[in-house]
Amino acid sequence: MDFLELSKKRFTAKKFDPSKKIPEDDIKKLKEILRLSPSSVNSQPWVFIFGSSDQAKKKIRPAVNDFNWPRTDTCSHFVVIAIRDGLSDKYLEAILDQEIKDGRLLSDQIVKEQRESRKYFVGLRDSAHTTLTWEAKQAYIAMTTLLYGSASLGINSTPIEGFEEETMDKILGLDNYGLKSVLLVTLGYDAADDHNATRPKSRLPLDKIIWEMK
Ligand SMILES: Cc1cc2nc3c(=O)[nH]c(=O)nc-3n(C[C@H](O)[C@H](O)[C@H](O)COP(=O)(O)O)c2cc1C
């Protein structure tokens, strides 16, 4: 299916068929799709926490706004997207090491330039607050990748901001890992009574949102 068709077809699932589980092979593909998400200066400031058991769904429930419970209660899998509470020099060096290992940086000079330029761009965010905002923007890119990647595999999804981040962090013990949750995505298959599955899509017309420069 081409990307435009996929974009017309994907929708926000409001509930799922709880009896249908996503096959492990597809979950593996989604994890790889997430790993391949682009991010500014390849910063990859994220961790993706997958859950699928009843126990895991129950555990996160107190952090989820009640209007979103029909998604988390019935989904096959959920993914909490978390970002790092700051990008330390050690973390930036780990990214650089990986890039060297993957054969992207072919000389010591290029390694040096990459180290310096990434540090420069990360350093442009001059307070903890702006760094987190910048990292969260990257998380939204990963979320979008997950939504469309899922749709390409015939899996429905719900992007969710409707949860209490601090409660989620406590439940998952994210503070211990220097992480903060920013998004939640639920995944699964069509529920027969999901009214959103049959509603027409609604978007502003092209001439309201696309401007052409003369
Ligand atoms: C960042 C983000 C957060 C969202 N949070 C929620 C949410 O908490 N609960 C929910 O049911 N839908 C949520 N939505 C779904 C939007 O309402 C939906 O994408 C929008 O109405 C367009 O509909 P469509 O996704 O079916 O095309 C969210 C969407 C985005 C992109």
C-alpha cells in the first residue's frame, strides 16, 4: 500500500478486540522500526517500554486518564515512550561509539567533527527544561513512526497524551534510570464496536495549510 493510502486508512483506535494478540514477529518488526526512527543529530534520546500482560496493563492503569482506559484495557500491547533526563557526555560518547562501529565515521577527523557538532547542537538547549522539550520533540517523531509502521502491518494504534507522566514515571520506576515518560501508544486489532473505525477522517482543506511561495 502506498503511503498516501496508508495515511487515509490509519485511524486512532478507541478500543481493540481484546482476544486478538499481535504476533511476536510483528512486535519484533515494530521494535526495529522504532530503533530506525530519525532524530536530531541522531541523538536517539529515548527508551521504549513494551507491555502486553494483564498485569502490566493493570499496573499502568492508575497513570492513564480514565477516558483512555478502553484503549489500555483492551490493547494487545502498549508502548510507553520515555526520554532521558538530560543527555550526558557519556551518552553522547556511546552514540559516537555506535556510529564508529556501524561504519558511518570513516576517519579520526570525521569522528572529531561529529563529536563536536553534536555537542554543539545538544548544547544549544541551554537549560534542563529546553533540553527536555527538544528531546520530547524527537519522541513524537518515534511515535509517528510507530503509528504508521503499525498501520503498514495491519495493526491499529492510539497515540496517547492523556496520562499522568509523573505517576507513570513512579509506577515504572523511571527515575531510577534517569528517564521521563512523554507518550503512550496502544496497539491491537479492530474492535467491532469502535465507532472511530468507521468515522470519516476530517482535516482542514489543503489551501488552508499549504502555502506556496512565489
Ligand atoms: C500526540 C497525540 C496525542 C493524542 N492523545 C490521545 C489520547 O490521549 N486519547 C485518544 O483517544 N486520542 C488521542 N489522540 C488522537 C487524536 O485525537 C487523533 O489523532 C485526531 O483526532 C485525528 O484522528 P485520526 O488519528 O483518527 O486521523 C492523540 C493524537 C496525538 C497525535
